[in-house]
Amino acid sequence: MDVVKVQQMSGRAVEKVIVHPLVLLSIVDNYNRVARDTRKRVIGVLLGSSAKGTVDVTNSYAVPFEEDEKDPSIWFLDHNYHESMFSMFKRINAKEHVVGWYSTGPKLRENDLDIHALFNDYVPNSVLVIIDVQPKELGIPTKAYYAVEEVKENATQKSQKVFVHVSSEIAAHEVEEIGVEHLLRDVKDTTISTLATEVTGKLSALKGLDARLREIRGYLDLVIDGKLPLNHEILYHLQDIFNLLPNLNVNELIKAFAVKTNDMMLVIYLSSLVRSVIALHNLINNKEDSEWVNLVIDFNGLDFACNCSVNISCSTRNMRKPKTPNPLLYRAQQEAKGKRSSSCGGDRPNGSSFSLVVVVLCLHFDVFY
């Protein structure tokens, strides 16, 4: 049956709802403290201002709320707590007044109209903002609604109120932006933007666009099958969206897309080449450094073995160590000590091979005198 929607005459129709970051942080904090890991939802009051069809939500506070999961008509909201909290907030900022209420939904429920009627006693044309505290898709986690009177053409039937969706956005003043940046700095370094994060963001945006297109297609299929009534307002909005699409059959546009794609592919190719060359260079350096370190360890071990052999030989033969050692062994030991004092990245001694041969010969032939 056709219906006619009439906006309440007590105020101007709501066109847009602006939610500030402080409100989102307050709602998420309250949800984590009260209803985390449960099926319960959190309800609170939205404070702000309204002008020229735009509702600016700048502050909020939670209100004790209970409802029966089996019977949605049974619910309780603490009026006294709301009135006392609003009186305290009004002392801090007299310009803020009640503009509506929020819920962590994440969707509309049966008793939302009854709760909305309660808030209409405090402010006409109050708005309902549903905050998705656990979003599954990347996007704005807010959905705003306001109630209108649905008058049916058949006068015998009673009129009723329904929710109408209104656009919402996240905005902040300069002071709030600075505070949010400092708050998020402990969670994630927002100053670093890599190619991977940019690609991930664009991929999430494309997935969200694909989900919206599927939803539109499903709605149109239901309308064609006669399962949903024809809504001309929705069709007009869809037509406006399609009218904004550019004409992709223009040769200049096709050429520009091809040039842009080729430039991006060239940058990716050059980046891959540079990354490969750097990796190969690091591999060669690591191999040379590892070989040099192993050679140093071998020299130190052989020097220690030579010293041990000298001491053992002197003790077994009951002979004192001569004051003048073997010249070949003395040269090998001195080069090994010099090798230990130098760094791995420094100049390498030229007599390393000679020292290694001399030490091996000394150990093999027991040449100590």
C-alpha cells in the first residue's frame, strides 16, 4: 500500500549528522567496560548543536539501560541518571544540548522507536546514531536516522512513525585532531606510509564498493520480482550515481589510463630490479664477512694450540722455555695477535697464508726450538 511520509512540523528536516572523534572514543570505551564479549548493547545521550538541517554531535555520555532479549517491549532507561548528568554537562558547556541518542546496535531493533519517542520529549527531531564498535568492513562506523510520521492513504488505518536514514560523517576541530593524533601514536605510527598499507587501503575500498554494488543489485532484483515495493526516491538516487560515472569510451581517456598503467608497471619493475641487486650485494658481503670471521677463528684456535703444545712440551721434557723462540713460530704468533686486534671490516694482513702454513708445520713436526 502506498504511504505518504510527512516530516514533523516542530523543526526542520535533518540533512546530515556530524560525529566528532571524542564521541566515538567515549562510546567505545563505555562498551569495552560494560558490554564487551556479550550480546548486550550500550545506549547513551548525544550532545551538540543543530543548525540548518545539520546536527553536530560533539559530546556524549552513557545511560544505564536494560532490556529483555526475549521480549523487546520490556526495557528500562534511567531517566534520573540522564537528567543529573545533563545538568552537570550543562554547567561545563551551556551551548551543548541534547540532540539525540546512540546505540551500539549494530542494527535497528524493534524497541528503538519507543526509545526514540522518549528522547523526543527532551528535544524535537532527535536523531539516532548507531555506532558499530566491531566493524567488519573498512568505512565509517556510524549510521544516522531520524523519525518521521508515516501517514497511509487509507484513513481507517492508524499512522505510525518510521526511521529515515540520513547521511553521516566524521569531522573534528583542529584541537581534536591533535589530540587524536597523539592518542593513535601509541597504537600505530601514522607518519609512516608504505606501499603495502596504501595497497591494503585501496583493496579494502574496492571490497566495500563491491559489497555496495551487490546490495544495490539485490534490491533491484527484489523489486523486479515483486518482493519489495517500488521506491522512486531510491531509484532517483541510483540514477544520480550512474549519471556521475564518466564515459569510458573516449579514446583520450583510454590512452591516459594506458599511459598511467604503464608508468606504474615501470616503477614496480624498476623497484623489483633495485631490490634484487641490493639483496645480491648484501649476500656477497655477508659471504665475504663470514669467510673472514671463520679465518680469524681458525687463526686464534691454532695460536692457542701452539701455546698449549709449547707448555706441554716444556713440562714433559723438564726443560725451560728458551728466551728466543723459533723465528717462524714467533712470526706466526705475532701475525695472529695482530689479526685479533683488527676488526673484520678493516684491512686484511697479507701474510695470512704464510702464517697458517707455518703454524701447521710447527704443530706437525713439533718444531719449537
